Amino acid sequence: DSGVTQTPKHLITATGQRVTLRCSPRSGDLSVYWYQQSLDQGLQFLIQYYNGEERAKGNILERFSAQQFPDLHSELNLSSLELGDSALYFCASSVAAGGMETQYFGPGTRLLVL
Amino acid sequence: QKEVEQDPGPLSVPEGAIVSLNCTYSNSAFQYFMWYRQYSRKGPELLMYTYSSGNKEDGRFTAQVDKSSKYISLFIRDSQPSDSATYLCAMSEGNTGGFKTIFGAGTRLFVKA
């Protein structure tokens, strides 16, 4: 158990809908990362937050947005969902924001868009 | 061309074999190099990381980085069935403002008892 929690574990929804994925980082970790893992694209970095502020952005679609709250939990919002958004979404956390920081991954949220 | 290339395998070896996993990359800005292990239906877990070219050893695992060739490797000695998992290489670039981590596609490894 990495100490990172993600809810829900599974999510089934329809195209065009909006969902919110939630992540609680390990105690003491200030940095949160979001990743998308699909069979054809592998693990893709989406976005990083550090202590409430956006720090780095990867291949995150405009339909997706994220934020990190004062209590350091983070939410990833996915809107206007498409079939291709079906994937495993991971959250990771680290103590700081540096490149050598060990990222601890949560168990993931499996999203299925029908 | 992808920034990080990794053969997805699968790679099947007998117990006790030495396993060699590799990644190549094209972005010379990558500064940090990592190997993650991911068991089925679990999140990735960090195995090893390194900053410079050369070798780094940790138990049965050795990570090797050759920045001049843009090539990194992970060697597993005396492989065990419990090593069966997907191994992902990862590389980071950035500065104090933030880092972006790029993962390889992952190599599925099966170690047969």
C-alpha cells in the first residue's frame, strides 16, 4: 500500500458525461501528479500540482481539468467524455516537486465510457 | 517518433535467468532516469532511479544509463517468478518550476518457475 488513495475504483459512464476523480496524497506529500494509462498509449503524464499550484503540464486535453485543494487532495475533472477516454487514471504523490522525487502511485480509477 | 521507446515484449525467461530490459530516448533534455515495476491491476512502484551516466546497483537490480547513446537498461539477476510484472522506464525533464515525466510503453516480463 503506497499511502495514496483514489476514489472511485471503478466508474462506468456514457459519452458526453462529466466525471470527477479524487486523489488523496500520502501524508506529508505536497506534490500530486495525474496520469492516464491505456493499452495503446501507455502511461501518459497529464498534470502536476505542488502545494495547490499547477507546476507542469503534459498531454492533458482541454476537456480535462484538475485542481489541488488546501488540504492537498486533488481532483481530476473529465468532461464531454468520449469512448477513447476509457482508461486507467492514476494519481501519484511526492514530497516535493523535483525531478528526482520518488512518486508513489495510487491504485488507480478505472474509467469505462460507453 | 516517440520520445521514449521501449519494447513491449512479452519477455519470457526461466527462473534464475538474467533479464535485460532496455529503453532508448530522443530528448537530450532528460535529466533523471527511473525504472518502475507494475503488477497487474496495481499502480507502478519505483524500483530505481539515477541521474548520471553509469551503473547503479540495488540487490538483484542494476540500472545503467548511457547518455551519449541515449540508452538505459535494467538488469535483473537471479530472476524469480515474483519478478513477473510490467517494467516501465521513465525519464524526467524540467527545472525547479516543475518536471515532466515521460514513461516508456512498458515491457511485460514472465519468469517461469
